[in-house]
Amino acid sequence: MRTIIRNGTIVTSRDLYQADVLMEDGIITGLGKNLKIEDGDRIIEAEGRYVLPGGIDVHTHLGIPDTVDDFESGTRAAAMGGITTIINYVDPVRGQSLLETLRVWKEKAMPSCIDYGFHSIINECNERVLEELPLLADKEGVTSIKLFMAYKETNMVNDLQMYRLMKKAGESGILTCVHAENGDVIDELVEEAVAQGRLAPIYHALTRPETLEAEAVNRALRIAETAKAPVYIVHVSCADAMNEVGQAVERGGHVYAETCPHYLVLDQSYLELLDFEGGKYVCSPPLREKWNQDKLWEGIASGNIHTIGSDHASIPFEGGKTRGRNNFAQIPNGLPGIETTFPLLYHYGVYEQRVSLSKFVEITSTNPARIFGLYPKKGTIAVGSDADITIVDPARSKVISHRTQQQGTDYNVYEGMELQGAIERVFSRGEELVSNGLFVGKPGRGQYLHRQKISPSDALKRGMIK
């Protein structure tokens, strides 16, 4: 059955115009005013609504230990939040083949309600790993990896390993994502704080200062430049780190940066909430002083921040965060947010006039698709693209509550916030997943995405940034 969305305002990263959208066999087959209606067509009236490309969340952690969202519940929550595609991180097993690890995760993802891809986290560097990197891209379409500069006991790589992995990744058409914090010095600061009896959640932030994020960002970017490799800095939390990205871009580096909604909306003061409420807000990098928020929004507007990722990690409060009630160093890191990223960015970005509608689409959909090898299949409303569409009613609002959310945590870090702009309908490849604010999709319908390789010339062709 054909579906026509009529009389809506279509928004892309470049345009805003009135038109109808024809969806057929999972793709967009027509755009224009007063499209011809045939017998049997389904008509959806969208007058007064914005018709947007479905959101693409390129930073999720579904299906990891100590969390409550698997690929079914997590992607159901994503769809309710206007997200139609995710790229999830594959947790590594030292000594196990990257391809075997990916196979396990592809099985875990089969209940997904929306389309999905993977980034492979790499926590070791040896001949086997270096030989397998090209196979990830060529055979599996996994064209991004992630390296950690923190968490020495689990995922951290040193500078030499990072150089070798970046160099091989760049030669293989793979983008290297980096968690940039100076893990060695942070570990020392944490030990000092614990020894001094400074155990409250606020010390999570105070032992991970902005200077150690900015230093690590600079180091990662300089190593990437030396390796002649494209690099993507995940979850930039502060102005100092963002400024390092801006300088690398000015030097001509093949550099991208992501921030998260919690750094744009929440701040360090939440870690000081009484009765261990502050423990809910522990993530890394930590929440920063509030003044950083305006700088990050400016970075989005100027193009030094290119994407938004939820960094969704659905750690429960009871039995999860509460494990660190008496010691901040034992609080599991991570915030749940896959369901609220799109609405938060619309409210605090578009509604409060920090960014335009087209910039909103650029950072939530088009840039993620371009950077991670999904464009133009994903990330835009155009003839031939997948019919991934989110319809927003700007006249309605919604209050965030853990009681009505789809994500599995027993709390929501944005509890009680009233957001202008309500998600009314969501389509994934033309199939309606959300209808009048209710989830109507089915688990298992999501498709695995084999992504394009990346290169400097590809980035230019995709219309990327400065």
C-alpha cells in the first residue's frame, strides 16, 4: 500500500518547504504539491506539522552488562523518541576475533525494531587485530571503530597502540572514534580523593577535570594527523575540548565531533543533589559547569560540533547506581537517554531559538548519515532515500516521566521537564512505528546496515563541514 503524507512542512539540512511525500515499498518515491492519489492509498494529513528525516543515534550501548535495555526495548524507546536508526557499540572480548564478536552482537540485535549498525570497540593491538580491521569494513560494512584513552583495566589503549590502530583503520576506510580522557592521571586523582574520604558523587566530576579531557582530545587529534587518519571525538562535554576540535579543523584535519544532550541541558550541580540523587547523573566525561552549555550550542551553530549521540547506557538506579552509594568510584558510568535525545534537541535547540530547523536535522540525522556511511539511504527526505520519517507537532508539548517512558530504567534524568514539540508519527522504511504517540511497531523488523567506507574525498562528496 502506498502512503502519502500531505500538506506538511518538509525539513532537510538545506531546505524547508511545503510538499507531500509519497512512500512506497519502503522508500520515498515522490515529493511535490498535490501528489496524485490512487485507489487504496493511505493518506496522512500533516498540516501544521514538521516532516523530518528520522533521527540517527550513532552512540548507543544496548545489550551491555549491568544495563536493562536490550535491542527490543532500547529500539522501541528510540522509535518513540523519533529515532529510526542506531549505531551501537560492540563490546570487545580480549583475544576473541573481531569478526566473531560482531557475529555474536548481530544475533543480539535481531529483535531490533529499527535499522541498526555497529562500531567495534578495540581494546588491544596485535597482528591479528590489525589484519582483521580491513575485513570488518570489506565483509561486514563496519566502517568505524572506537578506542578508549581511559579505563586501563578494560578498554584503554596507549598512544603507540592508538597510532597503529588509527593508521590501519585509515588505510582500510574506517573512521576511528575516540573516548578522550587522560585515564592515567584521572585514576591517580580518583585514588587521592578516595584516600581523603571525598566519596560523594560530585567528586566524580572533580577527579575528571576539563583540562584532562581537552589534553586527551588534543593528543588524539595530533596522533590522528600523524597517522593521516580520519577521527571522530565522542561525547565532547566542555568548551576546552571543543576548542581543540576547532583548531584541528582549521589545520585541515579530517575531524568530527559529537556532543550529547546531557551536556547541553544538565550541569555539574546535579551531582550535588541530596540523598544520593546525584548518583543518577554519573557519566564520563562528567557533567560540567553550566557555562559550557552556551559554548557547546555555539559550537553546534558554527559547525565545530557535528552530531548528537545519546550515549545511552540504561543502568538502573536501584542495584545499579546505588552500588556506589558510599563511594563515587563504584558508581557505574552512563545515562539513559535514547528516548529523549530528539525531543530535547528540538525544545532546547529549535524552540528556544538556539539553532534552526535545518541545523537540527543536520546534527540529528544528515551529518550522522554522512559521517558514518549511510547517506543518502538515510539522513534526508529525498526521492530514492529510505522512508524514515518523523512527524512533529510543534503546537503540542510533552512532560518527561519515567512512568510513561519505554526505556527500561527506573528513573529519567530529565524527569518533569516539559518539552515543546510532540512526536506524532514515526516511519521506518515506510512502516509506521509510532501512531499518534503510541508504539505500533514490531520487534525483529530492523535491518542490519552495511555501511560505506570513509575517506577524505568521500567526506567532501558527502557535503561535510568545513
